[in-house]
Amino acid sequence: MVTRTVIAIPSKTVCHPVETRTGKHALGRHMRPSVAQDLAECDDELEKRHVLGQFLTPDPMADFMASLFKAHLHSIKLLDAGAGAGALSAALVRKICSAQHQPKEISVTAYELDPSLLSVLRENYARCQALCEQAGIRFSATVHNTDFIEAVTPMVRGELFAPQAPKFNLSIVNPPYRKIRSDSATRLFLRSAGIETSNLYTAFLSLIIRLLSDDGELIAITPRSFCNGPYFKPFREDFLAQMSLRRLHEFESRSAAFSGDDVLQENIIFHAVKSRQRPSQVIISSSSGEANAKVSQRQVEYHDVVSPSDPDQFIHLVADDAQAKVRHTMQQLGTSLPDLGLTVSTGRVVDFRARDFLRQQPERGTVPLIYPCHFNGGFVNWPKPNGRKPNAIVDDEQTRDLLVPAGIYVLVKRFSSKEERRRVVACIYDSSRIQAPWVGFENHLNYFHANGAGLPDVLAKGLAAFLNSTLVDAFFRQFNGHTQVNATDLRSLHYPTKKQLLQLGREVGAHGLEQAQLDLLVERVLDVAS
């Protein structure tokens, strides 16, 4: 049994008081064990919210999301999964009650795991009830104080004794954000329903999609991380196969949308419809994220947001004409890494697993170990005295599989700090500057190679110049909303021809160029129209 709050108005004019049915189970009895254990160890409210992946939606954000709802329905069946204090569904009810075309009834089904929010949630729904009564709209709300994933997955899976899955024609949601370990009970539970995902927010979205009726609308605020990368590819394939994107809204500031929380990822709001029929265009809009900020928007061809020829199904946000020019330029490049005889891999040395073989300083029987901290002026500067990271790794039979042969490699940081100007930061490892037969690249680096070996000198310089250009960085930010650069992302890029890369390498020279000069060189070599 779970706790439910039921609010009902059986007619347009008669208002009944809120009826509360309280189950006897404690919070930990109807949530996944890992969450219950983590919550039990929390010392304060903020820590509890992070365990739950909970970032409550500010009212101005909720009002903006509600404004995206477009359908004119006789009866609205609304799902609010992870309802929090009810800001989203309350904003939607306010919007509907003030609209010219109003439904006859609104039925809300909400899921909220945190019992401390239930009293505020009930108060919000009581206000919704009063608003609907004034507008002549029948209103009812059911709140489930239980784990949404645990409650809904058996319905979606079609278990014999599970309740029949309800159908909704609208969902507005700010789902929890938290990673799901690959070996966790939650991951296995979702997998049994055909859902493969690595974060709570995409798990929520996957379940919501399965509960939407045909042409049902979904309005959500989530991290941008699902737009690219290998971890979210199964989710993107599932999402884009069932849902049709209608609008994407991005924020110019990483933290303004949730200024009271420590939010590191960029967030987006999207509006999608459960339909296989794609519109010809998608609205892309942006704002600062501050309350009442100006919103700019443009219409973009659907295939410019999701290319039908892209096997990874990346989702691109092209917010203005300058970004459209960047995308057009990158699309004109027709060379892939295999065409160049190159590939990119993630560094093999995971330092905590190889701890026994790491050395703070080089010594006999070791070879260089390269971290991002060794990047300096476009080339690797090794060793780094007095650094926190080890500079060397033992070279023997146990570590040989972690090493690559001496040569020239182009390295790219897998993670950049929020303060760095560029998301894509490339550097050259040149074995002529560092005398060693082998080298280890730590796991926080990606490295470009030619079938496991190094690159020609001029080609490496040209490739690094291209990767360090503002053109590549601006394009990368159209589909990547976090500070991680995956090897998959780099494989998905289109590159200049080998001839163009060699020209870049020759003109960059041995000492590199300032950013403005580099960008002008890349534009000239690629013949980018102004």
C-alpha cells in the first residue's frame, strides 16, 4: 500500500474537501534499496535532495514550460512524475484556466517520493481545484507517495498481476538527475522493461513516453547530456523513434535556471509529441535563464536538429544565424577519420586501477604517463615537477597493454573545467621531445592515432590546429551540453581533407598561433565564406 492524496470535484460547482488516505508503509519501504540506504546516511536537507536527484522548479521556469502546451483537448489527463511541490502542474492549470479554449476536465496523476513535500503539494492542488472551479472545469488529482520507477515499470512490462498501465495525453516534468550504476538493481529493473539508460532523468522520460497516448505531449526540463555521447545513444534511439521534437530551449548561463542549486550541467527545456510524423521545422529558442528574461527564437529544419544520416542520432541546438553558419561549414567537410587513416581512442591508463605501477617521478624501468596537466602551449610538457599527478608508469609485461609505442599523437582532454574558454582542447605529444620507447595516456585523455601508431608531424599539427579552432568548439557546443568530450563525439565530426590538414600543419609551424590567427587560418584553408 502507498500513500495517496485524492482531490476531486465531481461537478462544476460543488467543492469537496481534500480527502487523504495514508498507508502504513514508511518511506524506505517503497523505494529502491540503494536510495533508501543513501537517504538514511544524509546529514541535511541539501544532501538529501542530491541523493534524490532533486532540483525544484522555480515558478518563472514552470510558467514558461506551461506556455509550450499547444493542444486543445476536451479532457486533459496529466502526468507529473517527480512532482516536487507541484509547481509544474500548478503552472499548467493556471495557463489552461486563463486560455480561450478550455477543457471540460483536468485529471492530474502525480508521483513524489519525498514525504516532506506532500503538504505543499496538497496545498498547490487545492489552489488548482479552486481555480478550475471558478473556470467551470472539473478537476481531480491523485498523488502517489512512492517511487515512480518502481511503481510504473511493472505496468509497462505488462506483468500478470500489475495494474493496467494508464494512458496520459500530457506530461510536464522536471525529473530527478542522478547516475544509475550499470550493476544496480534499478538498471536491471529497467532493462527488464526494455529500457537501457544510465541516469534517472532518462529513465523517467522513457517510462513517461510509454504511458503517453498517441499525439500526447511531453514538456520537460532536463540536462542536455542526452543530446550526444555513447551512454545516451539507446535512449536517443528510443526517444526519437517514438517522439517528434517541436521545440528546444537552451540557457545561456549554466546555473541561472537553478541559481539556488549547484548545477554543473547545462539544462534544456523541450516540447515533443508522441508521433512518428516529423514536422518540417523545429523551434530553437534561448534565454539567459533569469526570471522574465528575453527569449529569442528561430525556426530550424528538422534534419538540421537530427540528421537522418547520423548513426549516433545526435541532437543539435542551432540557436542563431552564427551557429547556423558554423553547422553549415562543418557539414561541408566530407572527410571522416577512417578516410584519413586515423582513429581516436580513450587513454588506457585508469590510474586508480594501476596505482601500484605509478611513479611520481621518472626512474629506471618507467616511461612517461601523460595527464591533462601536462598540456602546455599546444605541446605536452613532461615531466611536471611538484605536480599532484604521477609522471611515470612502470614498463613491464603487466603494463604493456596500457601503453602505446613512441610517436606523435594528438591528445584531447576528455573533461574541461567550466572556466575554460574552449570545450575541445587539443595538444601534441611528440616523442622527439621526450625520449622514451613507450608512453601511457591516462584515461582523462583521448588520443588520435594511426592503427595504434603515431601520426606524421605535419598532419598532427594540422589536426590539432583544426580541433583547437573556434569553429570546432562552437559546433561541438551545439550538441554537447556538459564538460565531457567523448571519443564517440570526436569520431562523429567531419574533418578537412588530408591536403587541407597538411596545409594547416605547415602554416601553423612549430610554435603555434594565437587563437584569432588560428581561426583566420582555418577559415582561409577551409575556404569559409564570410
